[in-house]
Amino acid sequence: MQPIINTSLSSTSSCKILIVEDEYIIANDLELILSEAGYPVIGIADSFGEALSLIAEQRPDMILLDIYLKGRETGIDLAKRLEELGIPFIYISANDNRSVLEAVKATQPIGYIVKPFREKDLLTTLEISRYRHAHSVEMKLREEKALQIALTDAMSGTGNWEQKLLKAAKVFQPHISFDFISIRYQKKDNVTFYNYYRVGSDEYEIINMPAIGQMTNEAPEPLLSETKDAPSGPVLYTRETFPIFFEQSPLGQLLVKTFRLESAIVMPLKVGQMETFYLTFLSRKPHTYSLGHIRLLERLEQPIVLIMERVLAFEEVARLSEKLRQENNYLQEEVKTFANFEEIIGRSQQLLHVFDQVTQVANTDTTVLVLGESGTGKELIARALHNLSARKDKILVKINCATLPANLIESELFGHEKGAFTGAFEKRIGKFELAHGGTIFLDEVGELPLELQAKLLRVLQEKEIERVGGKTIIKTDVRVLAATNRYLEKEVAEGRFRMDLYFRLATFPITLPSLRERPGDIPLLAQFFAQRSARKLGKPFIGMSESLLNELVKYSWPGNIRELENVIEQAVIINDGQTTLKLGRPLVNTLFATTFSASVLQPDAGFKTGSSTPKDLHDVKQIQQDTEREYILAILKQTNGRIRGSGGAAELMNLKPTTLEYRMDKLGIRKVLSVQPPKAHSDIA
């Protein structure tokens, strides 16, 4: 089968490739495969230095990179330089060392091929990587456009210069991280400094000149006259080049010593004929900044200058121009319209970022991996991706990989022929055949057994399936969406998930924030669920009290949106329709609730992990499993063994009945119809 070709990409002949591989036979095979496929190979390098020399002679469009090379430097060292140069690269390696894989992940490769590889694997990965790189460039442009809009909004808002510049600094933080930012505004001979010191995740302390004097026991004002003009463009300073920075700014030297700063970027902005802003980002780490940050600031220079010119014009005439007001109103209306995105309610920045990602990728056939805790709305995102795609008029097939027995998953996905196994009395088509022309959503894909992972990978690569017990190859035209609450990179490192399948599924990952990460959306969601439940039950809805909303916002919501929906529905059920809503059960943030969230809602280490050793990790898992087991037993005792229906264990735990049954089976808890008085240390049976 031929590799998937995206017509928007240029032909293979225009993609120049450099091979960096120290094994001659493998390098030669790669060159032959690529040449036959029409890719021009500009050379083969077996070391860090030789690779840089070839790159300097003729810049490649893509690099195939081995991890271990001749000499002291590795492919990972070269990858860091490639990131600065903006050259995409694909690792080709047989290495599965966990620490090495962590270092590999940090370099953000565009792809990864495991040795030994097939010709088809190489060409398909290369084509997908070209596609990903092309779209990553487009995404960066979108992000920069969003940054420009955010800066415009920050500087066009109300408040004095100190407040406006602080808002702008916060906008920069996700893109150019800093511990201290100093903004020098020079107009003719008049110099003003605005300094902000980061004291928390989103907390900043304004450091004025008197404060600097008190902290250092030095008068900073005389240093202002000694400050020299910065270069005409952005400049990067690391620990090694800080002496140059000191020469340029004696005041900066004082700040560096006081706040223990070790790296910086200075960005001069010439605004008009007589005014200049100097933005200085400083970090406590010696190598926080890279050439990538420099290139970003160079691209943003003109837009930022335009923003500053507009704001200065406003200061001079004491009013906003009509154009800026219209632009601001337009952006606000756009956000309000976008908030009700496929039933996902909210206006937080995290959620708006997800909406933007969905919009970018929906109308393609790219495989999307949706990540996030249980109850965050992964299925809604999958539905939105389908409904916004060209396949929206076709079927969306959903399958939960966690609820199917291991011996039936293959038949469920790919179908089976009559007599293929005991009980196969007739031919049956699988979910991939059913979804032909449409979309398939593989929920909880991290639960797939390893042997099924290999077969799923083949479907993704070859676009063909084979029924269980069949001998006929069936072509498929299916867009694949997947979701999981597992941390798949950790699963790969520990051998429970195939690396090649992970990279195939994560062509375009989307991470959903938990409800506790966007507390500002909780009142909107609560209002939405309350109104919907009231309509469904035929009850009037008076509203929610301020105290109730405060209680909802303070709660940690281990079950996320699903738990909030259930809590609000209970409140509507017990409400008399004449008063504001009250909770049907108390919301208590406890250590037990946190442990339960980590074990039940995020089984087997959850979505985010720390750096525990294997022994520590095993102990944590055992504690989580024991806690989860005792909690489930207690709930089953409370419901007299009933799992489903109103008042059942699944409802009380805010879980789907199938999910609870799966967890019970995994923990060795047998389902019951009634519960006898429990004996000491015994299961409910």
C-alpha cells in the first residue's frame, strides 16, 4: 500500500533529507529507501560535528537522527541544536532506556521510528512527520496571532501604565518564561522603569525604585544615567555572557545580584521618533532562553510596536480610538459565541485553547488523541471533532476499550467470520467496518492489551483490517479518534504500551483541563446543568445562592464535570421549585477524596505522575488499590449490593455502571444482589 499523501504538501523531491547514523549498513539502507521514494538525500553524517558541517553547507528540510553517534556528543545533543535552527527531525533508534526516552521526549521530535523498521514504516512516518511539521508551523502562527490579540487587550484596557504593563507581562509568561521582568521606558531624556517579580504561579510583586533601594541598601537612581542603549534587535544572555549584560545595564547587574538571576533576553522596541521600550526577561536558570525565543520576539517586534504606538496615542488624546473599541468588542463577542462549543460550557483560557485546537484539526483526517482525567468531557470533544469534520454526515462509532473482555476486543473492533471461535455462529462486521467513511472513537485506548495494540497499529498504518478467522483483506476509510486518562508516555517507558502506536495516535494530542484547573467555569456549568435538569423534571428554577456557588467553587471535584452534573441534578430533584437550590449531599474536600480521585478516577498512576522510584510507585499503587477497594465495599454495603439504577453504587460514586463493574472485577470484588452482615476482613459475596 502506498503511503498516505497530503496534497497540500510539496512533492518528495522538494524535501531534502540528511541522515545522521553511525552504522554504515543502516545509513546505506536508509539512503536507498529514500532515493527510491524520490527523496533527495544531501548526505550521511556519523557524528555531531559532521552533521553540523553538512547542515551549514546545505540546510536540510528533515533529518533522520540516531541517538548514539560517534564521538562524545549524541543525537540528543544535536537535537537541541536542531530545535534552535528550526529543523524538524525524526529519531531512528532501538533504545528503550527510560532515562534516554525522557531526554528524547524533552527534545520534541517530530517522529520516532523503532529499529528494526520496515520500508513502509519509514516512508509512512516520514510523510506523517512532514504533515505534522507543516501544521505545527501553522499552529505557531495561530498562537502568535492569539498572543498579539491578548497583548492588544492587555494594553488597551483600563488602568495606569504600571497595571497595563503587568497585564502584558502575564500574557508573555507562557511563551517566554521569566522570574523577573524589567521594562524601561525612555522618552527623550526621561527614563522610567517598571519592574515585576514573580512570587507565585500567577502572582507578581511590583518592585519600584524605592523598594530596590531598601532591598539592596544602594541608591538605584544614579545607575539609570549609566544605562547604555541596547542593540537594535533582541539579544540573548546566558550565564557565560552576563558580563556583557552588566556593561549594558548597571541597574540590571544590581537586579541580577539581588534576585539571583542567571539568564536574560533584552528586546528593544523603537516607538516613533523619540520613544523606546526595553523589555528585559530574566530567569534564575542559566539556560532558560534559546534562539527560538529570539526568533519569536523578532516576529512580534512590529506588532508590539504598533500596539505601543496605539496605546501612546490613547495616552496623548485621553481616549480610545473607535477602531480599537470595535476590535475589542469583536474579540469579546467571539469569545462569548465560542463558549457554548458543542455543549462544553466555559470561558477559561484553558478551555478556549482546547476549542482552538479542535477547530484547527477537526476538518482534517488526522488522528487525534484526547487526554484528560475521567469526567472531563473527552467524548464530547470527540463528537465535536466529528461534527466539525467533512465526515459529519457519516457515522461516529464509539467503543470503550476498558469495558470489553480481552478475548472479545479483537472481534468487536475487526469483526469475525462464522465459526472463527466457539460461539461465532454467524459472520459479524466489526466497528471499523461499521465506521467506514466516518469516524471511530476509541475511548480508554490505554487499556488495550499489547497484542491488540500491534493489530491496531497495522490498521492505522495500512488502512486495512482482517476479520478474526478470515483471510480477506478489507480496506477501510476511517478517521480515528482516541482518548485515555492514562499517562501514555509513562506506559510506553514501562513497556505496557507500544511506542510506535503512541506516536501514531498522538499525531495531534489535545489535553482537557480538569474542573479544578478552571474554577471560573464552575458557576457557568452549574447554571447550565441546573436549568437543563429543571426543564427535564418540569420544575421551575429560581436560581442558586451565592453561598452555594462559593461552596461549589471551593470543592476539588475529583469526578470533574460528570460529578458536578450529578450533584446539581440531585439538588434540583430535592428542590421544591420555590427556593434557591441546596445541595443534596455535603461536599467535603478530604485526603480520602483526593486518594479516591487518584485511584478510582485515574487508575494505575493516573494522568499525571511524579518521579517516584519503581518501589515507591508500587507502594503508592497498592495503597490506592486498597483505598479504592475499601471504598467500593463500603458503598456496596450502603446500597445493599445494588450497582445500577437510582440510588445504586454507580450513581453514588458518580461513575458509569460499566466502569464500576470493571474496577470491581480488577480488584477481585464479586457483584452481589444482597449484602449479609460482613465478616471481618471479608469481601462482599
